[in-house]
Amino acid sequence: MYVCDVAKTIRLGPLEYASALAVMKREDMEETVLDMAKKLRAYADAVHGPTHARIAAVETRLQKLEDKIDENHKKLREEIREDLLQISAVQIRGSGSQRRRSPARERGYTPRAELWFFLRDCGENMNRWDGKSMAALAQRVRELKEVKTQRGSSTKREAAPVAHSRTARYDDDDMSDPLEGTSKTYAQGKKDNQA
């Protein structure tokens, strides 16, 4: 049998085992190489065994997670494929049955704008409708459509003629300001001009 010099083994052996070898060294007794190798294997298993077990456990968990992710991806792909098939089937069936949008909607106008354009096209005085609610606009559109169905003719009317001068619409005795409504300052200014 070979006798192992522990001090020499400590110096020449791997650094990671140096402290373990130093603890194993016994002054009173010389160990054989086989005994020393057994001790080193036992120490390596004690140090690295739990680490290897943890690594193996992590690898197993990681593999399970990868399998679940792959399974979920396959399910998701199938669901998306089915949804796309359903959507395309609805589009094919629904494309002929879709009602045509009005030209105003195609231009991107809102329902309020559609009402506004309808009233304008019917010859309405749009200053009258400025600031009115959408419900009021809709009510007037309904009225105009009813008149159209009763008469059976076009809803377009001729616009009222526009006066060429502002003062032509007002009498000399009229005290109202065409821009502000009734105003005393307007009336006073008019009296000052006459004097």
C-alpha cells in the first residue's frame, strides 16, 4: 500500500480541497492513498452533492415550465387561428349585407354635422341654428322630412334674399341693435346722428 503524505497532498492538491485536507491531516497516523481518496470523495459529495441536487431540481422545474409555456403557446395559436377563421367567415358573409354609409359619414362627419348639412341643404337660415342642441337640430330635420313626405316635392327652399345694407331692414323708429339686440347706446347714437 502506498502511504500518502497529507502535507504534500495539501500543497499539490486543488485549492478547493486544501482546507478539507488540512482538517483531515492527522499527525499521529499516516493514511494510505486509498483512505485519503475515499475521504476526498466523501468531502466532494458532501460539498457538491446538495448543489448538484439543487441544480437538478431547478433544471426539472425549468423543463416543466418550458413544457407549460409551449403548451399554452400551442393553445393560444389554435384559439387565434379559430378566431381569425370566424372573423373572416363573418366578413365574407357580412360584406354583402352591410348597409351603405351615408356620404357624410364616409367623409368623417359626426351625426351633428349630418343634421347641420341637411338643414343647410334644405335652405334653413343656419345663423338661427348656431349653438342649438343636437336634439333641436334633429327635431327640425324630422319636421322638414314630414313636410317633404306630405308635399311629395323637394325639401330645398330658396334662401331669403339678403339685404344690401344693414339700415335698410330697420325703421328709423326701431331701437334695436342688429348685432347686440336691444341697446340704449345704439338708440342714443342714432339720435345724436340725427341732431
